[in-house]
Amino acid sequence: MRPLTRSAFTLIELLVVVAIIAILIGLLLPAVQKVREAANRMKCSNNLKQIGLALHNYHDTHGDFPYARPIVAGQLAGNYDTVYWYVAPNPETYGGWLVRILPYLEQQNIVNPFANVTTSAQLDAAWNTAQRLKVPAYQCPSDPRQPVGDSTVTGYCGVTGNDEWNEAGFFGSNARNGIFAVHSWNYIRPQKTNMASVTDGLSNTLAVGERPPPRDQSWGWWMYVDSDATLAHPNREQGRVPGCNGNEFFRTDQLSNNPASACHYWSLHPNGANWLLGDGSVRFIQYSAATTTLVDMASMNGGEVVRNP
């Protein structure tokens, strides 16, 4: 009788199979990552589209775009150093533009607790609750980080313009010619912006751009104003954000420990970033447009001839 025999892989054959599988995984991984990034970029674009719709709905209701800082009747707008949340039951008196459009993003529940605030203690309680809430539309899906500390961050900033000027000895956080112009951090009451103010054309004017917070998330809190939620282009910040060189353009960056990554528009997408225009459309614009086209588009009334990228 013939002995029973078993067929099996030799060690060499097994190694060959493993090597083939490793090669296939190596070939597929970049494709999977590319598909994942394409999906993230599309979701990020959709976030900005939602923000654009909220801005237009706010404009339809109030007759203007939300101002970047709180406004109190009979008072000047809060400057860079003063509190951004006032004890008053009025949506205009607390937070910045990202707070003001929450009801138009189906996030009315976040601002409801502030409606009846009449004391500082009530304001503190409402604030401490709200600052921990994550607003999905405010966070780019390409940013994998979880919040550091109590305050949640945003990856989007309102464009204040391109004309930051020397005030009190330094530039920064006071552009005057963009849709979210703050005009000054030194108690100068601004005029709010409406669509008629955008004489360069809504389709030629930047409204919101991408700016991931730095690694330590020391900037970029959606509950705050100024450099947390607005940014000029170019950004000539010199007095408040650590590491800014006073002339920051849209450029590539990385999630490093350098806080200067908060000083300019950039994104976690390859080659460029998504931008929301004044007409509500969203465009992906490459870094090559940083010092020319985008500078012109940051102004809402400069009269520049813009070739929309």
C-alpha cells in the first residue's frame, strides 16, 4: 500500500505569497488614502457651503452679515483685550460671527442658554457649557485631532480684508476692507457689512478660508473672536499671535509645535485649500494664487480686476 502524502506550501512559496500580498497592499494604500482625502476635501467643502448658506440666511433676516465682534447698543465694539461676551440678552452682544450664525446651522440649542443671561454668574455657566460643544460644520474632517482642554476649535476663519494697518505701534487684527472687517482693536465702532458693500462682486470676494489651529490649539476657538475666528490676507499680525512675522501669506504648513501656523490661511489638503466666496460658492484654490489673486479677492471694495481661479 502506498503511503499517504500531503501537499503543502514550501517555505519559499509561502514567502513569495507574503511578498506579493505586501506589494499589493503597498500599491493599494496610496489609492485608499487618496480616496479618503478626496472624501474629506468634499466634506470640508460641504462644511463651508453650509456656513455660506447660514451667512446668507442671516443676511436675509438682519439685512447685513454678522459682525466679527460683539456689539452693544450705545457702546463701542470690544477691543482685542476686552471681554467678548457681555451680560445682555441679545445675540449681538456676545461672541463672534461663528456664534452668531449658529441658529442658521440648526444649532439654536447652543445659544438658547444665553437668551436670559442677566448676571455674570449665569454668563459663566452658559459659557462653560457651550465652549465644550463640538460644531461639526466648523471642523475640517482632514484634521484628526481631538479638543485640547475645554474649548473646541474651528478650522475656518472669516476674511477681514487685506489692509491691516499700523495701530498703536504695530500691525494686526484690524483690517478694514473685507466682509468680516474688524476695523480696529482700539475701540473704533465699525459699520456692519451687507451685500451692497461688496462692490467688487460677491463672486470675486473671499468670505471664509481654512486655517487649522496650531498643534497645541492655543488659537482657533470658535467661541472667541479676532485671531481665533478671523484673519486678514496677508496677515500682518505682530502683536498678539506668537511667531507671526508680520507678512503671512496663504501657504502650506504642518501641524507642528510652531504657533505661527495660526498666522496664515492654509489647509490639511494637498496643494491648496477650500475657500468660501461671498456669493456662497466654494472653490478649491491652490497656493500659487497666494500673493496675487487671493490678495485682491480679500478686499470687498478695492476695485481690483480679479481673474477668479
